[in-house]
Amino acid sequence: MGPLRLTAVDHYFSAQPASADERREISVHIDGMDLRLETAPGVFSPGHIDLGTTVLLDTVGAPPAGDLLDLGCGWGPISLTAALRNPATRVTAVDVNERALDLLDRNVARVASAHRIGRVTGSLPNAVDPTLSFDALWSNPPIRIGKEALHELLARWIPRVKPGGEAWLVVQKNLGADSLASWIAAQADADGKPWGAVDKVRSSKGFRVLRLSRAE
């Protein structure tokens, strides 16, 4: 038997992807606009807006004027859509992937040079102002990090959605969308107040869109 070779595994939820940072442009269509944006390997869905995100964005409508959290922002399709739909929205775009955050910043600058958009601030999770709360949360969450890590992620951020606000998630049906909805419905904040009511708003193309209406 020859020597054991260790190969770095490249995940879109890695802080520093192992793959070469080879930038390229792609064409995307957002709300009737054709945009040229920048992507690279080592981030989620680098070649196109993935199907789950498309289903989510086709469902949520315009974001509220106020603060919106894009949880797991990648190179920016959710953040950019929210900022284009309502320039009064302030988007906090969170990701652990440093390459994704750099791409997000570049893509925001590209779009802002030609269109009126809301403010988009990319951030590592620990760099977000701990006093900031959100009027809405939109996310195509990283299901493949595993159930325990996903639950920890949502338990960290969903309680920061304001009472009366909404958290919108899109999840593949065969990757536990229904069980995740049941788990969310059973959760409570640190003070024992339930997170709120969960609705399965839409099922399309193998995905479910979940809406959590935060308790007042």
C-alpha cells in the first residue's frame, strides 16, 4: 500500500475555500434585469442562481423597509434582490465564507453603479452588531452542514427577528423540510416565548418555502 494522501475537502461553508480563487463573470436575471456578476469556485452555486433560491425569491415579494438578514448570503443573489426590490431596505448579509463575502461586496458595487439599491453590508457572523435586530430574515440555509449545526445556526439568528417580523426559509423536501418546520414550530426564545407560527407557504420544484411569523 502506498502512502496515504490527504485531500482538502472544499465546502461552500468553509471559511477559506481550498479551491483556486478563479474569478469569472456570469449573467443572471433578477426581477426583469439582466446583470453581469462575479463568482468563483468554493462558494455556493457559483455558476447560477440555484433553484431553491429562485423558488424563495419568486415567493417572498418585496422586503420591508428596515433591516433584513440574508443568512448564508454566498455571492449575493438574495441580498441583491432584496436591495433592488426596496431601496429602503438595509441588508445585513452574513456568511462564514470569506471568498463569498468578497464576491458579495464586488457584486453590490457592480449593481449599485447602475441601479438604485438599498444598503448591503457583508459580514462574518461574529462581526454583526450584537444589538441589531431584524424586521425580516431570508435564507436558503446550508442544510448540508448537518442537522445539529443547522439547528444551532437558526437558534442563533431567528430570535433576532423582531416580534411581528418574518423569517423565510427554502429547504429541499427530501432534505428534511417538513421535519425542520416541526422543529422550528417547537422552539422558544431564551425567555420561554415561542418563536412563532410556521406556515408551509409553497411547494415547488422539489422545495418547500417556510414562513415563520414571529410572535408579537
